[in-house]
Amino acid sequence: MLNREWILAHLKEAKEELDKTIDRIETDEEYDEEVFKIAIGHIYTHLNTAWNERKAEIVGNDNAWLFPSDIAKEIRTTVRHMKRTKRACRKKGK
């Protein structure tokens, strides 16, 4: 069963930071890469924690903020498939 309350708390935190980051990039000429790096880290931490602890009954896993390995594996598989498809399409076009 999903830990809805925990997931929502982290998704809302990520959304708040994302909205704030977008606003600052649009309006603050002094906004720099260092500030952006911190903001993105904050966003990723909340998204990753929401995913990694989505079913946790006890939250607070030290590794919950890490990029989810199951999602990373799916992304790598998808990217490889897209590259193979693109190469095949180019060969057919020649």
C-alpha cells in the first residue's frame, strides 16, 4: 500500500521548490549555476524520497534520497532501444 501522506508531502515540497526556481530564473538576472545546483538537489531529493519510500511503513531510510535504481534501469533500457531504432531507421533511409 502506498504511503500517500508521505508521498504527497515530498511531492508538494518538490513542486514548491520547482515553482520557486522557475520564478527566480525568469525574474532574477543574478540567478547563477550554484543557486540552481542547490535548487535542483532539493527537488531531486524530494522526488527520490517520494519514490523510494512510497511503500515504507517506517520512513527515514538513509538512502531514500538517492536516484531510484529501478527507474534508472528503465531509463537506460529505453534510451538504448531509442538509439537502436534511430540507427535502424538511418540504415533504411540510405
